Amino acid sequence: MFVKSVSRIAKHETRLHGSIRINGTASVPIGIHDLQSFREWARSDDYPERGDFCWLGNIFWVDLSMEEAFTHGAVKTELVTVINSICKAKDLGKVFVDAMRVSNPDANLSCEPDVMLVLYESFASGAVRQIEGSKPGSVIEFEGAPDLIVEIISDSSEEKDLELLPERLFTAGVKEYWVVDARAEKLLFEIYRRGPKSFVKSPMRSGRVRSQVLGYAFKLTRGLDRGGLPTYELAYS
């Protein structure tokens, strides 16, 4: 295992005692050496209040970057608003954002997606189960295969979102993976569905991409609001 951050931290031996100090703001115990020890740390009081920490196979991914407002935060707000409204209207499932963790032992994976959808049928079948926290009735983590995962690419997450995460999500059994990149002049919005051995990109028809999980075809556009600031619209039909 090695720890990897956006500043490309080198390999660290995990059998020693102590911790790794990252950029002077976050401490990671050196004793974390597998998914189980990572999950135990993530559920502990020692888990940092800020930062994105993922277990991706043999990579301990650390990202302490701040979220950019108009190429990340504003996009996520629109996606969550629309996806959640569809789920409520069709009584499909629950939508979770940011700091809700999902882990999957079969995929050797633990991460906190930008957006995560779990259908009620996945809860009922046991495909996704709730992991309780120390307080009775509290849920701090899910284990299994969420139905839909969304990641919005930032400069610090590009390798994770495009190269490291898709294979793990596919192995976990995730049905759909949405990728959005709003950094460039041309807005990227792609939906990946399950293929025989990996995710395959859903075709675009009439400018829209269909989600099999939600049952609609979507189109994401960007414009300017009355304040001259970027605004996004996720249309569906």
C-alpha cells in the first residue's frame, strides 16, 4: 500500500507506529494497511474533518484541495437537485452527497462520491446495507453496490475519477457511473453503464444521454445567470 495525495506523496511503510502528516493539515495513521483498517480509521474520532480520503485497491488516495465554486460546487447542486426530485417523484430511492462513505470489500474500495443514489430495491435485497455509527440509529457508511455514482472532475481528482475509480466501481457492482467536467470551455457530461467486462459510455442521441437507472435521457448545459455567473441546467425527458 502507498499513500497518494494531490502533491504525489511517496510510498510509506505501514508496519511502523505513528502517523503521516500531509501538508501540515491532516494526519493519517501509518498502521493502515488494508481496507478493514482504513474503514476502522474512517469511522473513528481521529478521522480528519476536512479532506477526501479513499481506499482504491493498494492506493490510499488523499485530496486536501478546496472545492471550486463554479466548476464543481454549482454543478453538483444542479445534479443533486434534479436527481433527488426525480427519485422523490418516482419513489425510487435515496440520494446522498459528499461525506457519505460507501465501501465494498469485493472491490477493495472505500470512497465518498460527489453524489450517490441507492434504490429502495437495493436496500431491500441487501445489495446495499447500512453501517451504523456509535449512536443508535445513526448511519455513517454504506456497504455494497450503490445504483448510481456521480463524480465531478477537478484538477486534483482527474486521475482518481477517470483512471482509478471506474474499475473499482464496476467490480463493486455499481450500475451507472456519471462523469462531469466543467473546467474547460466545452462542458463534458457522460453516463457510463455496465458492459460485459467494464463500464461502457452510453450513446448520445439528439444531444441527450439516457440513464437506465433513472429512466430518462439527460442533457447538461451551462450558461450565465443575471449576475454574470455560471449556472447549469440538467434537463431530462
